[in-house]
Amino acid sequence: MNLARTELILGGQKSGKSRRAERLAAAWLDETPAHHAVLIATGVACDAEMRARIARHQSDRRARVPRLQTVEEPRELAQALRRCSDARTLVVVDCLTLWLTNWLMPAGSNQDANVPPTMGWQAQQALFLQALEHFPGPVVLVSNEIGLGVIPMGAAVRACVDALGMLNQGVAAACERVSWMVAGLPVCVKGQP
């Protein structure tokens, strides 16, 4: 499997994004025992369904890629990336969509739909893009493409969809390769397949 220095994997829900990221991590780990791989998980177990989903993902990952370590970091992604900084370490971030949601629409918050997102998100996004640019090893990023459907009701949800579109554009511009997942199959959008 051909590994890019940085790859953004986009697609819809259950399109095969995480599986592709895991396959890239497994290929990296198989190259040499000196290689390491870390998955930075951004999901938050905010209800019973999400707790079960996270547990299932953890179990499945352990079975498919046993040497893939997991670090949970729902908000401070740039710092987590810097902590893993090593040329022998591949980092998978799964996923940017949940990371953004944790900033703009955190679970359990009573955020007023008329209040604009805090400057904290903009600063975090800039820090993350900077950390990505300077990371010495390969990075695989997973994100959803959610802007293809009906325009959502509610200003807060529309703002989140817009912000994800802008985040995906910024990350895609920074990445060497961008893959679009369709029914489990990668379609190369940018870079060499």
C-alpha cells in the first residue's frame, strides 16, 4: 500500500474511511519493527449508543491492527499531535468531524444557536494545521463529507456544516494526498494513488 506523508480520507458515514486508515497504519507497522502507529480518537462517549460504538471500534481496531496504540483527545488535537512527534510514528486522527463538533456543538451544552462559535475553535484549527505541517512522520486524517445533502435546519447546525467544509478544504490543501471513499473503495482526489 502506497503511503503519502499526509493523507486526508473523506467520505460519508460507513464509507470505509476508518478501515482505509487502519490499513495504512498496518502497512506502516509491517515495514519495520522500529515503526510505531498511534490513533488519536476524538469521539466522546456522551450517551449509551456512543459508548457502545466507541467500545466496538476499540475492539475491532485491536483485532485488525494490534500494534496501533490509541490516545483519546476530543479537543486539543494540535497538542496531541505534537506529543506523538517522531519520524518513526504514523498518526491516524479519527475523526476531524467529531473534533470540530466537540468545539462548536459539544455534547450536553446549552449553547445558544444565535451565539457565534468562540474564537477558541479558530485558534485550535490554526494550531492543528501548523502542527500537521511540521509533523515529522506520516499522518492519516479521517473526516466526513456532510455538505452534499439538504441544507440543515437551524443556524448552529448550518454553521457547523460550513465550518467542517472549510476545515476539510484547509486540511486537503495541506495534505499530499486526498482520498474519497465510496462503498469501501478509495478514489484518489489529489496526489498519487
